[in-house]
Amino acid sequence: QVQLVESGGGLVQPGGSLRLSCAASGFIFSSYVMSWYRQAPGKERELVAVISPGGNTNYEDSVKGRFTISRDNAKATMYLQMNGLKPGDTAVYYCKAQPSALASVAFWGQGTQVTVSS
């Protein structure tokens, strides 16, 4: 069965860095569009970054220049390098897998908490 397992979250001070990982199994990872979403308390889940099977990327405006999405198809793992973290980045971060950008089918991980606080 499809599994997406996020890791790497935690508590970090403003300006710090974290690297999230999303380990995938149960589907052909290299052919899927992968993305990171986040959901802060009381807010809707929002797209943070997306990466195509070929490695094309796109970012939500507030994280451009600070976050980097990447994938290692050989390891079936997606990453999110987060630098210059701000309190506003505090949220549960989820990874998502889709056969294509417009596919109605999607798989989600369980999420990992990121807290940015001094």
C-alpha cells in the first residue's frame, strides 16, 4: 500500500534551519508529482512547494529564497530544506503525492510538526 512518512520536524529558533524528509513507498515515486503543504492552527492547509517528476519546482511566495524542495528518485524520498525560519512558518508540514498535477487522486503523509520560537 502507499505510504508517505515525514520526518525532520522539531523546535527551532527564528533564523534557524530544518530539513524535512518524506519517505515514499507503494507507488512509482519517480513518476509522481510531489509537494509539501502546511497547516497552521486555525488556518487552512496551504501549498508550500511542488516538484515535478523531472525536477521542476514552484514555491509559495512567502518561502521563495528560503525553502528548497528536492527529490531523490533512487531513494524514493522528497526533501524540504528550510532556512531563515520565521515564527510564521510554524505549522504541521505534510507531503503529498499525485500521479499528475491535475489528478484527483492524491496520497498524504501523517505530517510533522515544525515550531519556530525563541
